[in-house]
Amino acid sequence: MNDRASESDIERRLTALEAASDARRAELRAVLDDLPAALSRRALVRAAAVDLRRAPGKVDVVRRGANKVARTVRAGVVRRPSTDR
């Protein structure tokens, strides 16, 4: 009799988890429906330019961006193939 009680408890918990999962899935679909279907590169660049134009610390933003690009290039040049094969 104890096994049957634990089985019904497990089934109840699984049903609750499935309901919660369905609710989260519905919420995510609602959020995705609110997002634009696609964002073109041109629109992305234009939005970045507008944000940069309105930014109070333009020099700092440009400096951080340039440093990030430089670090990426340096990391690519320094990285060598592994010889541990």
C-alpha cells in the first residue's frame, strides 16, 4: 500500500512540474512574439551609431571598443596549435 501512495505522490509531482513547464513555455512564446522577427545588419549598425552619438562618454566607449578589437587580434596571433597530439 505504501508503494501505491508513493506512486501517486510521484505522479502528482510530475503533473505539477509539467504544468509549470507548460506555463514557462507559454511565457517564453509570449516574449518571443514581442521581439522583432529579424534585425538587419544595417539596422543594427544604425542603432549602434545612434547610441554612440547619444552616449555621454564617447571617447571612453571608442577606446574600450578599440582595446577589445586589439586584444582579440593579439589573442589570435599569439594562439598557436597544440603540440600535445
